[in-house]
Amino acid sequence: MKAFKQAVLRRAPMLLGAVALAVAMAGCGGGGGQIEPFKPTRILSFGDESSVITATGRKYTINAVNDTTGAIECAGNPLWNQTLASTFGLVFPECNPTAVAAPTGKIYARPGAKVADVKTQIDGHLAAGSIDAKTLITVLAGANDVLELYAQYPAQSEAALRAEATARGRLLAAQVNRLADAGGRIILPTLPDMGLTPFALKENTAKADPNRSKLLTSLTAAFNNELTLKVTLDGRQLGVVFGDELLQTLVKFASGYGYTNVVDGACLSTSPVPNCTNKTLATNATTTTWLWANDTLLSPAGQSRLGSIAQTRALSNPF
């Protein structure tokens, strides 16, 4: 019963969104009125390296390069938030190959960021500027928190680490609620299951303990459960994307999604992210058939899947 209750609560944002949409449609009456589609005028990205484009256009995945010149092509192999931005014609200044005069995005996300850093990122924006109903916001964080907590095991018990993961999920929820209170429209992916990463599988072997990956999954679940329970679910300002369930599905049904490898990182150790490109990959690795770029970060194929469901959520949520 507890598991069922948690599952229902975690899907509440989707259910509330559907209810709000139905109410809005009913309000239009039978005269064929239509809901005005959401058209954001800018996008802000908060979080960790999964949302970062560097000043030189590099990303923390497998970068695309020009076959002739070898130059980085930042529009290739887009990050999930790039895919989302392109849905609305929005552009991040770090990747502006068509020279849009006034780029409409800003990336506050930083490599290695944890939830406490996301709070600092949001503090910085709110101190310097505003947010309104035409501001699309992405928040993706928690991976570095879970990895930090996992590194404390077994000196710290699993129960203690789960409690701290819960606290960090609660803190991220508070930051998301701050953005909603300021008037933003938010796409929030839950943390992908860290117990399914190449890192987790290697830990099982390195520590001679098959339960290490389960511990990482447990910490991820504790973080995500508190995050989704504590965000404000009004069905209008927040669209939740279940990144953990997406990853579990992709791993379980890998071949059905075109993946040939969901257990290894594609990038060579001699060319780690963000320097990894489609020219520096392991034997047989490709950007479309391997799920992981390295031990913890998604490949372009993984980023694309996350970006696709983020698009769907942004377009279907009654923002």
C-alpha cells in the first residue's frame, strides 16, 4: 500500500496537469474556442553538468565535430535542454551558430553542482533579474549529491544516507517552489536512476558487493520521492518529467529503443568529457546506440530521449 501511495503521489503533477487542461477546455465552452499555446520568450537552466554548454560550445556528453575541419559543432548532439529550447525557437548564447542577434537563454548550471549550488544559482538570478509567466525554466540536479553520499558508505549507514538524500530532495523542491512563486514555468526531470549507471556496475565488481548498485538506486529513490512530494503541484506552473522511470525503461528494453550498449561509457578515458567527441569513442561505440557517454553521464542518445519527453511535457502542460 505504501509503494502504491508513493507511485500515485509521484504522478500527481501529470494528473493535475490533465485535470487543469480539462477544466480550461471546458471553460472554452462548445463554441470551438482554443487554449492559447505556451510561447515562452526565454529559457533559464539551473543544475549540474547535464545541462551545461561551455563558452567554447562543448558539452558534458559526446560532442559533435565537423568531419572536415574537426571543429566542435555545438548544435549537433544537443543536450536535453537544448532540445527543449529549440521547441520554442529559443537559443543559448553558448551555442548560437546562426548568430541570433539576441540569444534568449541563460545557463546557470555548472559542472559538479549539487543541490546547495542550485540554490546559489537561483539566488544569483533573483538578485539580478526577474522571472515571469513567459520564462521557461529547467532544473536538473541531484546526481552529484547521490554520488557524494554514496562515497560515505559504509562509514555512514544506508539509513543515514537515505535520510540525507531525502533532505536534499526536499531542498531542491524548495528551490523549484521559489521559481514557481516568482512566476516561472518549470520543467523538472527527476534524477535518473544512478544505480543503472556504468559507475554503479563497476562498483559492484570493485567492492565485490552486488548490492552497491542497489544502494545507488535506493539513494536516488529517496531523493526523487521527497522531491516530487514536496514540490507545489498546482497543475499549471510545473511539469514533472520522470527521468528515473525513463532510464529504467531504456535499460530494461534497450534493444527496442535501438541501444546496443547500456552498461559502458562510450568515451575513451584519454578523451574525457567535455573533450570527448564522436571521433574519440571506444570500439563499436556510437552516439546513437550507446546510452552512456561515461560512467555517470548520458550520451546524446540518452540526452535525446530526455529532451523528447521534456518537449512533450512542456507542450502538453497547461502553462
